[in-house]
Amino acid sequence: MSGFDPRGARVLVTGASRGIGEAIAREFAGAGAEVVLAARSADRIEDLARELKGHAFPLDVSDPQQLEGFVGRVEDEVGPLDVLVNNAGVESSHYLERTDEGEIARIVAINLVAPMRLARQVLPGMVDRARGRIVNISSLAAMTPTPGLVVYGATKAGLSQFSDGLRFELKGTGVGVTVAHLGPIDTEMWDKVVDIKGLDAAQARLRRMGLLVTVSPAKVARDVVGAVRTGRREIRHPKRLWSNMALAASPKRITEALLVGFDPRPYVD
Ligand SMILES: NC(=O)c1ccc[n+]([C@@H]2O[C@H](COP(=O)([O-])OP(=O)(O)OC[C@H]3O[C@@H](n4cnc5c(N)ncnc54)[C@H](OP(=O)(O)O)[C@@H]3O)[C@@H](O)[C@H]2O)c1
């Protein structure tokens, strides 16, 4: 899938009020893109939008009514979107039997349902224009057992599978999908996650083996902008777990190899 120059591209980033989303918005703005920032913290995204000469659209992605027609409202005001970065996400910081059932629904809504709904809304325009990229921010927890993060991990596994399936469905349209598989990134979310004692103990062992390192949000952001430029399908951090991630992806790669030359588009009615 070919990439395109982010200069002049219009980029919607969810969860842009802090952490990885803020870093991604800054990196796109630095590359000459017009950024559209969405999150619940209206003040923070409005300040950032002013600084980056972009736009702020307050949004709670866990609220189905706020999601309804959201992309249409954005595009009516600022113009067609070239990139959607589904970054907004929340962690579940308990073992399952200590997790409230309402909390399960909220995590699934934010981490999995909202990215699907936003992608569905942005796709018709992108496919018509034969240009666009959807970037989904997933996690190493999508492919590893993570005590204390099992609901989170399940939503991220869903997001990764959604990304790979959608990429195949969009073959030949000019619209690409990138998925980011991230281990520890230095943000407020990571500060909360290390409080989960079982996860901390498991990760301490991986760190002693030299397999886990914490990566900066700025590094992830550079890779996301690079993926739009080059059309890269997957971002992996930390790099030293690259081979584990490649092995986890291999069954899908095998199926893709078996289906080389298959065109899914004529079957869209
Ligand atoms: N940090 C890590 O180690 C790590 C590792 C792997 C993957 N990730 C993923 O990276 C993404 C960003 O995480 P982060 O580390 O930057 O976390 P963070 O610092 O906690 O930031 C989360 C962002 O999501 C937004 N958000 C949360 N709930 C929302 C809602 N209901 N509606 C709209 N926006 C919402 C927050 O904005 P408001 O509070 O203003 O709404 C904030 O901008 C997440 O998808 C996360 O799962 C992070």
C-alpha cells in the first residue's frame, strides 16, 4: 500500500489531549499536516489546537450519541479527512474478578467499538478519493498474557484483528491501515498500569531478561507519521520484541500469501 506526504493532509487524532495522542498530533503538525484533535478534556485540546493551528472537537468516544455522525460534523467544518488515528484508549487495572461489569462495557466501547465506528464513518470518503490511512493504536497486550490487563488485552487483540481484516478488505482502494503494537510507553497510562502488582512482577522478569524497555511517546509519533508517508502496515515497540510480534502475526501472513491476487472489492454491494 502506498503512502503519501503528510504535508497538507488533514489528520483526526482521538485521545489527543495528552500522552501518545498529543505527541502524534505534534508530530503531524510539525510535518505540515492540519490536525483535528478529539478528546474529553476540551480545554487541553483547545489550547493544543491553538498552538498547532489545528481544530478541537471535544468528544467522549464511550458515548454512542456523541459518536453518531461525528466524522460528518468534522468534515463539514474543516474538510475531508486523509488520516484517522484511533488512539483514545483506557486500561483496565484490576484482575477480572475485581473488575466492575460496567467497567468492562466501558473499556470495550472506548478501545474497540469507537475505532470501528469512526473508521466506518471516515471510509466512504477516503475510498471515493482513493486516498487515506487509518492508524489504530494497539498494544503488546494484544498478543501476550498480561495479568491485571485481560479485558484491555482482549480489546486490543480485537483492534489488531480488526486492523488486519480491514486492510485486506480495502486492498486496491488506495486506503491503507496501520496498526501499532506498543509495549511500555512513558505516559500517564503507563504510570497507572505499573500499579498492577501481578503485571509489574511479570514485566520485571521480562525486563531482567533485557526484553522490555520503555519507549517515549515522541518515538511512537515519529513512526506513525512515517507510516503515513511510506504506507507501512505495522509499528512495533520495543524493537527487541520484534521477533515475538512477527511470530504472532505469522498465521495471518500465511493466509494473505495463500490469497495473493484475490480482489475483495468486487463483492462490496
Ligand atoms: N502507555 C502505554 O504504555 C501504552 C502501551 C500500549 C498501547 N497504548 C495505547 O496508546 C493509546 C494512548 O495511550 P496513552 O498512554 O497516551 O494514555 P493516556 O496518557 O492515558 O491518554 C489517553 C488519551 O485517551 C483519551 N481518552 C480516554 N478516554 C476517552 C474517551 N472516553 N473519549 C475520548 N478520549 C478519551 C484521553 O483524553 P481525555 O481524558 O481528555 O478524554 C487521553 O487523551 C491508548 O489506546 C493505549 O491503549 C499505550
